[in-house]
Amino acid sequence: MITYVDSSVLLRIIQAAAGALGMWPTITPVSSQLLRVECLRVVDRARARAAIDDATAAADRSAILEALATFSLAPVTDAVLERAADAFPTALGTLDAIHLATALALREAHPELAFATHDQELAVAARAVGFAVVGE
């Protein structure tokens, strides 16, 4: 199943956190190039705040880059940014709006595209625009 993956899903997989997406091995992941920036920033921020040590940060960074090599990553285009700036049926922050706008653009080529997130606000918004949502 082709599935749009947001950072909350990838980070739980990498960190082997509770509630990680159980169907992970069975999906074909797609996302925005934004995913790389978000995930690596989370790791760097945790390291800078001494929430994780350098070795853990290096391992997490490596695991993220390895996982991203299995993704098809869509560019953050002008069209995606324009759609993200438009209204959505529910409240969304900027990065979530870019993720959802990217997923909407990808759905044109993949009508069966599912949306994976552990973020409740983003899950509600994705459902509101017609996505089947997994990972809550």
C-alpha cells in the first residue's frame, strides 16, 4: 500500500517508540522532502538539549537517512506551497499544511494513497480531505 508518511511516524519507527506503526514493513512510503529536515532537526534539537547523547544522535541520524533512502520524496514546489497557504477544513500549522498539500498532490497520481500520522490534528485534517488515515 502506498502511504504518505509524516515525521511522527518515521521518528517512532527509528526510535522504536511505543505505538510505532505496526504495518510499517508492508507499506510503500512516500512523503515530502520536508520529512528529512523535520526528522534530522528533531534529533539535533534533542542532542543540543542534552536529551540524547552524541552516540544516540549519530545512530538516529544514520537510521533516518537509511530509512529515507526507501522513500519516494516529493519536492516542496510552488504549487504545494500555494495549496498549503490556502484554507483547509480544520486548523493546521505550517509544516502540517505542507505535508497535507504534498499528499494531495501525490494523490492525483496515486488515488489509493493512505496517510500515516500519529498527530491527531493532522489526522483529522487528512480525513477531512478524504484520506484513509493509519497510525493514530
